[in-house]
Amino acid sequence: MSEALAQTTPTRGGFLPRLGSVLAIAPLGVWVAWHLWENLYAWRGDAAWSERAVDTVVTAEGRAYVGNPLSAALVSAVVFAPLLIHVAWGLRRLSMAKPNGYRFFGNAKYVLQRLSALGLLGFIAAHVYLARIGPGLHSPTGHESFEDLAGHMRHHLPTLVVYLLGVLGTTFHLANGVYTASFIHGIAASPRAQRRMQAVSVALFVVLLGVGWGAVAGLYVAGAPYIPPG
Ligand code: HEM
């Protein structure tokens, strides 16, 4: 087995066993990249972030949700359904994991891909609860407000640390996943093509991490005036 292939769990041929991998790239991975990007609107303040990132208009009278409920449901289906399928697929592959005997870099990425998967399980659950489920129960817009998110990012250290680590884990998992998926699906079969995909994966990781941490920094900077209650 090549060193590249040893960084993943062998996949049986056929479409269904590969479905969890395909969905993780698109729509899930594409949506994650877009989601990190749109949160950069934090640098332009409350109104820009709320309108662009969460479909909410901020006026002197207050906030109103302006998104089409049908399109919101569709987005949820496009994101949450593939996520659930990928998690089921990933949990099965986690149960088959065993450290490979290859060089440090390959082995480290194999272990980090699985550790980041476990971290992502906790991070995504907490993030979805705080950003959608909790506000869905208590707020008229159904979304966590800018003041709340930015204020916690600035004045509540655990929130800042969790978002920094969550974005680090997500971007590593996605960028390294693009690399492993490329040879699982036969896109990078030769050693030369695998080296090229490795470079693409590292570049993707650096760009996504820059965008994601840039968004966290934007929220941190904007959060100074919003001191959370209690
Ligand atoms: C933001 C959400 C996520 C995205 C965008 C994502 C993306 C990816 C991608 C692109 C791959 C590579 C697929 C391949 O090698 O064919 C992958 C692999 C993997 N994912 Fe995820 N993932 C996410 C969340 C999760 C979660 C929550 C888990 C928890 C079970 C998980 C478990 C795994 C595992 C175990 C692998 C390695 C499979 C292997 O190489 O054998 N992922 N992920």
C-alpha cells in the first residue's frame, strides 16, 4: 500500500460506501468555506454581519428576519442531511482506525484527522445549539444576535478559545480530507499527483484558517462595547 493510501481507511468500491466522502466535499465542505467567508462581515459591524450572515435586517426599530423560510429549510437540508450522513460514515471509519506504520508526517495527519473528527462532533453540537437551536426557542429572529456572539467572543475567554480551536479543527479536517479524498476517488493516483494534492491541501488549510480566524478576530474587535449580562 502506498504511503498516501495508508492515511485513510480502505473504501470498498461502489457509490454508497463512498457517499459519506463525496458529501463531505460538496455540499458540506463548500458550504463550510462559504460560511467562514461570510462571517468576515463582522469587520463591517452589526448591520452588515446580520444582513449577510444571518438574513436579518437591523433598523432603528429593531431586528427582523427577512430570509425566505423555504430557502432556510432548504439550506438546512443541504447542510444538515449531508453532515448526518458524513458523521455516520465517519463514525464507522473511526471504529476501523488503526495507526499506520508510515513516516511521522503521514501518521500524524492520520491521527489528527480522527482527533479533529471527535473535536468537531462536540464543536458542531455546541455551535448549532448556541447559534440556532437556543435562539430558535427564545429569540424572535431565530438566530444568535451579533451583540451576543461578538460580546462573548470579546469578554468570555472560553468562547474565544472554543471558536479558535473549532475553526482550527474544522479547517484542518476539511483541507486534509480533500487530500485523502483525492486518492480514495482515484483523482491523484500517481506519487507526483499526490505530492501536488498535498501542496493544494496545505494551501487550502492556510487560506481557510486565515479566513476563519479573521472572522473570529472581527467578532472579537467588534465585541468591545457588548458586555454580556451576568
Ligand atoms: C464541518 C463538518 C465536516 C466536514 C466539512 C468534513 C469533511 C471531511 C472530508 C472532506 C473528509 C475526507 C473524506 C475522504 O477521505 O474520502 C473527511 C474525513 C473524515 N471525517 Fe469528516 N467532515 C466534517 C465533520 C466530521 C465529523 C463531525 C466527524 C465525526 C465522526 C467526521 C469524521 C470523519 C472521519 C473519521 C474521516 C476520515 C475517514 C477516512 O479517511 O477513513 N467528520 N471529513
